[in-house]
Amino acid sequence: MDYQVVIVTGSWRGTLPAIWITVEGNLCSTPVIKLPPNTPLFKFDHKNLGLLSSLRIGHVEKEK
């Protein structure tokens, strides 16, 4: 199945950091999916997750 995620950052303006997501449903969940930098719209294909129950979003901190 095709899935689509849109990342909206609110009033913050700048480049998006390296973001990762996991999506969970009542049938299964995805592994960690790393989104390409500066990609507010991301599409991916995965087997049927069932009814979606959660979306976990994280980012990789920049090294100082």
C-alpha cells in the first residue's frame, strides 16, 4: 500500500533536520524510515498496516 506523510514545522523557517518516522497500525508497524533532508512531503510503500494507531517522529541532532 502507498502511504504519505507531510511534515509541517509551524512558524519555524529554515531547513528541516534529518527526520525519521515509524508508523504503527493494528496489523503491523514499519521499521524506522529515514526521510531525505528538506523533504516536507514523503511517500513510501509498505504492506497493509491496518487501522493506523500512531506515528512516531524523531530527528537526528546535528553534531557540534
